[in-house]
Amino acid sequence: MAAQTEESDCAREQTKAEQDVDQVRQRATRDQQRLDSGAVTSPKDLANLQHEITSLAKRQGDLEDVVLEVMERRESAQERVNELTERVGSVQSRIDDATGRRDAAFEEIDRETASVTKEREVIAASVPADLLKLYDKLREQQGGIGAAKLYARTCQGCRQELAITELNEVRAAAPDTVVRCENCRRILVRTAESGL
Ligand SMILES: [Zn+2]
């Protein structure tokens, strides 16, 4: 934006400088025509006219230098605009690429969420209501995990190894008894790898 503003400022400056040159040129042309017409006869007026024509020529040269200087600045501003436009394009294409990948990831997550939610519904329907209620309550209290695997005598919910007395109680419990971790109160799921 700044480079574009600089470029258009230079363009305006150039137009103004060119108009200045034009004005001086027109005035010099008028003076020259008067001189050539022979209408001016007084030696003093002729000298003045010639003097003015000379200064106008110098003035025109100076103003043309200004035009050139402005044109140079405008060119480098234009180059800068082009360079930055190119960079904006390349950054934009990276944004588009990242956005595309993000959207694809969102879609994948949504698909997975839908499938896991459906799976959960099926499993939840097979769990007794009071146990499901306990599980949901624990899940809310324990950061989303209401039941944990008992693995090698360790609760995988809180990573605490069960004390020997607790372990004995779990060993003695019937397979359909709901056993819970003494430490975090989560439901413990017994498997062949529980170390019982
Ligand atoms: Zn635990």
C-alpha cells in the first residue's frame, strides 16, 4: 500500500512538473513568435524579449531535469510495487494452501467424530444404566476419563500402582463387580495384563 501510494504520488508530481515545462515552453514560443513577427522594434524591448527567451530556455531545462528526477523515482517505486505484489501473491498462495489443508483436516476430524459418536452410542446402550451414570459422573469429575485400564498393577488413569491390600481386594472381586481406583476413584477395567 505504501509503495503504491508513493508511486501514485510520483505520478501526480510528474504530471505537475510536465505541466510546468509546458507552460514555460508555450511562453517561450509566444515570445519567439513576437520576436519573429517584427512587431517589436524598440531596441530596449527587443533586448528584453531576447533576455526573457534565454531565461525561459534555462528555466525549461531546469524543469525538465525535475521531470526526469521524478520519473526515476516513479520507476523505482513501480519496481517496488511489482516486487511486493509478487511477494503478496506468493504469501497468499501459501495461505490458500494451508487453509486447504486445515479444511481437509477439519473434515477428517468431523468424520471421525461422527463415527466415534455412533460407536459410543452403540456401546453405551449395552452398559447398565446405573453403571453408565457412575461412569458419566466420574468422566465429568476426572477430566473426560471415567474408566481406566488396570495395567501391570497400575491404574492407567492416575498412573498410581495399587497398594498390596487394594490389589488383593481387586483379585478377590467377582468378574462383574465394578472395582475402582482408591486414588482417583475411576472405574478400573481388568484385563489379562492387569498383573493380578
Ligand atoms: Zn487411579
